[in-house]
Amino acid sequence: MAGRSQFVRGARPAAVAGCLLGLAAIAGGCAPHRPPELADRLVRGNNGGVRATPKHSTDLPTAETVSVALAEALAALSQGETPDRLRTVALEYQRLRVFDQAEQFASKAIALAPKDAALYDLRARIFRDSGLPDVALGDAHRAAYMAPSSAAVNNTLGTVHFALGQQPEAVAAFKKALALQPSAAWASTNLCYVALLSGDESEALLRCGAALAADPSQPAARNNLALTHAAAGRLEDARREFMAAGPVAGNYNMGIVFLARREYGLALNAFEAALRVDPSCDAAFMRAQEARALASQTASRGKQP
């Protein structure tokens, strides 16, 4: 049942839930379609983007036209390109998942401030989030070398190692981040996810519990705790944790759990419950169709002599 990423990736306390390996966080919204792995199919939540519907094909919206924050950040560059202004633009493009532009502006900022560890950390996260962890590794190590006492930078390094399948190195980086900042809920969350993937239930419960004690609003930690319960068959406990994010995200994620358990009728019920609350939730609509088709196929096979 485990998926690829239920980490907190960000570089600032509080992100993918504050500092996402921020790897997946329920923020109470409805997420777009995800790959088939369980954790990557969890609702990430609305990150502030605007869904625009063009009247004509020539009116296709762009990141610059649908994001006020990005438009303002770009306008500020007219007063002169500084590392901070370029960083702000890069962060907005990263938030909107326009990674080529995010990397371009981060690189410009680095050219102006080549000794700023936070800028290398930012570019590492951009490469990581765009599916290039091998490229991200160099910047992540540079940031950690330049800012060895930064918990956030070490957390980023851990997320990159994890994305590369280097689990021991990832665990070491997360533990260093936690040692540097014991209140870092995102580092505990990431250790919880590693333990979940390793099948170490007691460690996962311990780490997620610590994350939620440090930050009760940490959605990724609650997701990971729910996944730990689901993996052990404690579905009511999993439901309780998922539903803390709200009925749309909670029912959607329970639907994903039921899909993983091949309980397609229950999955369909959960997705439809999410849609009753938010009929515009595309992910729930798509998953409901998937569950309905799988339930029908299962029923047909059952009727065969």
C-alpha cells in the first residue's frame, strides 16, 4: 500500500506542509490526477492556483495571467534584478509547477549571490520537484556544505536522496535536520514515511506522533499516520486521521485506500461522498469512474461459470 512520496519537501518550517518532502500533504482541497502509487494519489490540496476556463482557444491562460502573486513578483523586477526579487519569482513559478522558468530565475539569483545557500537549496528543490533528483543532488550538497547548521537544508538533502532511492542517506539527513531543530515537524514526518515504507509500524507511529505533537496542523504527518493505520488494517483509525482534513480530502483518500485493498464498491462510495460535497473535484470524479469500472469487472468475473 505504500507509495512514493508522503514527505515534507519544502525549505521553510511549516511547507509540502510548510516544508514539504512536503512528500504529500492533505490541505483540504481537491488534487489533480496522480500516478497509481498510493501516497502519490493522496489529495495534496489547493496551493492557491486559479483554474481558468478560456472562452476561445486563443485565450489560453498562462501562469503569469492567473497568478496575481507571480505577476506582482515579475513587475517588481522592473525596479532592478536582485537575488531576493529573483528568488520570489522562482518560488512562485515553483509553486505553480512551471519548473523551467523557476530554474531559470533561481539560476539568475545564484549568479548574483553565489554564496547564498538558500538559493542552492531552492534550485535543488526545483530540480527535485521537476523529476530530476540526480541534477538536484549537487545543489543540495552545496547548500548543506554552505549551511551545515540549517535543518531545512538538510531536510531538502534528505528528500533528494530519497527520490534517488538512497534511503540510508535520506534517513541520516532527516535525523540531522531533527537534531538541529528538534521541533521540526516536517523532519519527523519524513522519518515517519521512511519507517512506513520499511514496514516499521512502531517507528512510524512514534515519528508521526512526534510530528503532530510539534505541529498539530501538519497535514503530511496526519496523512502518514493514516497510511500507517491503513497498512495495519485499522481502517477506522485511518478514516479519522484522513477526515481531519475535511470531507472531500478525507473521503477521497479513503477511496484510494479501498482501491489499494481492491474493495471497489467501498472505494466508489467514498469517491461519490467526496463529490457530493464538492462536485467540481476532478480527481474524485476520475477515481469514481475507475472504481465503478473495476467493480463492474469484478462482478462480471464472479458471474462467469
